[in-house]
Amino acid sequence: MSTETQGTQAAQSKSQRAYTWIKERISQQEFTPGYRLVLSSLADDLQMSVVPVREAVRQLEAEGLVTFERNVGARVSMVDDSQYRFSMQALSILEGAATALSARALTADDIRHARAVNEQMIETLQHFDPRRFTALNQEFHSALFTKCANPRMLELVNAEWAKLGHLRESTFSFVPGRAQESVREHENILALIEAGAPLGEIEKAARRHRSATLDAYMIHEHPDEALSLPAF
């Protein structure tokens, strides 16, 4: 391997490390909406040059997590309800398809794990913690779609989950009543998978489940807009 090739791979590795580091801080709300991303400061924190950090920020911009402003530079994207709606609509379709494509590859252990997570979610309802519930919700759905054999589909689903983590810490903070409906729908999806239901039915159940959460949020926060939303 040439010295030039080794240098290129090292730069790519640093860029990926910077990307992961910054993205985690955005998803954990350490870098909040509007937070200015000063490349030189980030590079110092990461103990690397500005070049791989710039590449990482460009990648985050492509995913919608970062925006560039003239004479200002890079900032964490501001929360926008329309972006949240778009991500939820996209996720309802993408995750529904990924869950269906994953269904036949799920083992009995996978199903048991998903059901155990759902039971933890039920337990949180008594002393409701929206952030904890949301984390468990993501773990539940990941258990169902992670064996999708289409890597591009998984990439898109995970990208939309990452956007949601930035746009809305927890939908269930706004509509806690939706949490009880959600765990019941989880069990229905599991039952369909266990019964070997047609993949179209599994996809529809997963898609409607995601859409129902968006509908509940829109009805609560924007009742006028909710009336004109298309059905998914």
C-alpha cells in the first residue's frame, strides 16, 4: 500500500470519528439547535486537524442536522415542526418496509427480546418518563428492522431516527396518552410476525403505527394542520 493511500485512509478514518462524535452530541442535546460549530474548536477537542472535521460537518449538513449560514458558519439545525413531520412521514414508509423485509429473518430470541423491551415500556407508564420511553421505543423498533437485508434501507431508516432525536427529544412528552396505545400496537406487530402474516400486512401495521404517533402529535400541537394531513 502506498504512502498516499495510507494517508487517504487515515483522513477518512478521522473524518468518520469526528462525524460520530459530533452527531452523538447533537442527538444527546449537548449541541442544541442553533449551537455554533466552530471547526477549529472541534478539531482541538478531537485532537485532529480541521480538514476531517470539515468533512464530518459537511456530511451532517447533507443529513439535515447542520446548516451553514453566510458569515456565520456551521450551526446545529433549528427545530422545525415541518421537518419533524416530514421525517415521521418518511420513517413510517421506510421503517414499515424495513420491518417487513426483516420479519422472516427474526428468530424466537429476537422476538423475545423485542417483547421484553415492550414490557419495560409498559412498566414505565406508571411513572412516565418520556425520554426513557423514547429510548426503549427505539430499541424495540431496531430489534424488528435491524435484520433487513437491504443496507440502503437500513441506512435511510437510521438517518431518519437520528433526525428525530434532534428535532424532538420525545413526542410522548406532548402526547403521553399515545404511549399506552403505542405498546398495544407493538404487541400487534409482534403477533403478526410470529404468525408468519403476509409481509404486506406487517408493513401496513408498522407504517400505521408510526403514522398514528405523528397524527397524535399534530392533533395536539397543530389541530388545524392535522385536518389536512394526507393518510399514509
